[in-house]
Amino acid sequence: MKTVLVVLLILAAGAGAWFSGLSGLFGVNGQYQDFKEMITYRKVLDKEIRNWTGLRNDMIKNRGLAAEENLSLTSNKASVTQQRDEQLSKETELKEEEVQLNADLSKINKQMDELKAKLNDFGVSSVQEIQAKMESMEASNKKLQEDIDQIKSATEVAAKKRAEQATELAGRQKEQAEYRAALAKNGDEYPVLSVDPQWGFVVIGAGQGSNIDPNTVLLVTRDGRSIGKLKVTSLEKNQTVADIVKDSVPAGMSIQPGDMVQLLRPLQSAK
């Protein structure tokens, strides 16, 4: 602005000199030298005008650049303000996250304390110890399952064997029933009169005329239960002598007078 004022003053001074020169040129006392000075001054004035014009153009250009720079600064200011607001928002979010994390951490610590208390109740003090106990329990369970499988297999085998034995027992019971029925047809039973345990023989109250023959094997019973076996050695008129068959009498028992004797085999097959 100061430069513009200087240029305007120069233009005003030049204009006054120019008009003064014209007055001297066309006046009665005008001189050629004044006209020459006027031309020289005009050149200086033109130069100053060109300089002023250049300065004016530079000023306009600089003003445009200043406007652009001001616009850029305004934009940068808005960007910086936005960045600052975003940073403040992020800081707020981070603070909220920190509060939440602290709350979560406090909750986790509480859960850890509860877990430790429960671990103590189970007699363990760490997760590793729990893992070890679980592995031990799994091994025990595996061994137990193997034992169960073996027992199950053995049970199945035993059940099958029991079924076979039951079938066999039923067959034997049937045979025994048929045998007893056949023995019942023999009809006669005879009492044991006396027993000689030292020599191992008994005297039976049946003699010749009974269905007892020499060398016949007899069955000794007491209350319907088998006590032992006898083999006839001597058949007399009113009595029979028979030896006790070795190992036929159960341990802890003995043939006693009063026990009953009958044929071991049914009459139709007795010899």
C-alpha cells in the first residue's frame, strides 16, 4: 500500500511538469531545452508506470497466493480440528475400554479365586494337578472298563455254561426221576440190621427168597437220601451180608442200623 502511494505522487508530479513544459513550448518564451527535459521525464514516468504496473500485478498475484494459502490454512485448520476431535473421541473410547477391561479383569480374578477355592475343596491346587488327576482317572476308567468287558465276557461264558449245565442237570434229573420210578417198581426195601465199621460190612434183614442175588449192588438210603452202596458177599436163609463199597459213603456220614436197602438197579435190569 505504501508503494502505491509513492507511485501516485510521482504520477502527479510528472503530470504537473508536463503541463508546465507545454506552456513553455507554445508560449512566447518556450525553449527547446524544456521540451527535451519533458521527454526525458516522460520516459522516467513511463518506466515508473511499468514498475508500478508490475508491482500491482505482483501484488494481485501475491494476494491470490495469500488467499489460496489462507484457504489452505483454513482447510488445514478444519482438518486439524477434525483430527483433534477424532483423537479426543478415540481417547474417550480407550478410557471406556480401559474401564471395561478393568471390570473384566476384576471379574476374571474373582472367578479365579472361586476356582481356586473349588480346587482346594477337591484337594488340588492347580489346573495342571486337575489335568493329572483327570488323566489318572481316565486311565483308571479305562482299566475298569477293560475289567468290566472281561467280566462281561466271562459272565457270558458262564451264562452259556450255566445254560449247558442246566440242560445237563435237567437231563440227569429226568434220568434220576425215571431211575427212581424204575426203582420204585422194585417194591421191596430191606433194613440194615447191624454194621461192622472195622471190617466194613453190614448185615441186611433179607435172605433167600428176596430179590437180592449174590454180587448184587445195593443202595443204602436214609429218609429218601442216598447214604452209600453195598455189594452182596453172602446170601443166607434169613439175612444177607454185604461189604460197604469203598468211597461210596460221603465224608462225615456212616451207614447206621435202621437205614434201608434196595436194589441199585431196576429189577428188570438187576443181575
